Amino acid sequence: MKRDKAMRQSWPPLDGSILAAFKSAQDSGRLDVAELLLRALECLCGGPVEGSAVQDAYRLICDCSEPEPLQHEKSRRRKD
């Protein structure tokens, strides 16, 4: 019994492993896999709690996507 507990403690926490896999999937363009891993984090963590892996995943999503200019801003830039 002690051996099993020691083995489990030496492994990284599950949420950290899922977050690492999420980052890898996102970086490689596998957004379908990233979405499933995000759902797993949401189930595991319960929501975007401060300091949780799911909050880190949400930050990665926000940081990696640059917003498109709004349609009216595109037309205004052409006129200038």
C-alpha cells in the first residue's frame, strides 16, 4: 500500500499533465484535441478558479488569438 501511494505522489498532478497536453495540442494546431482536453480540465477543476489549470488554459486561449479588426475599422483604414 505504501508503495502505491509513493508512486502516485511522484507523478505530476493530473491537472498539470492535462494542461501540458492542452498546450501541446494547441501549439500543434490540433484544436479538436485541445477542446476535449479543456473539457477534461473543466470537469477536474470545476471552473476557472484563481490559480487553477483550467484558468491557465483559458489564458492560453486568449493570449494566442489576436482579435480581427471590426468591419467598420477595416473600411475606415482604407479611406485614410
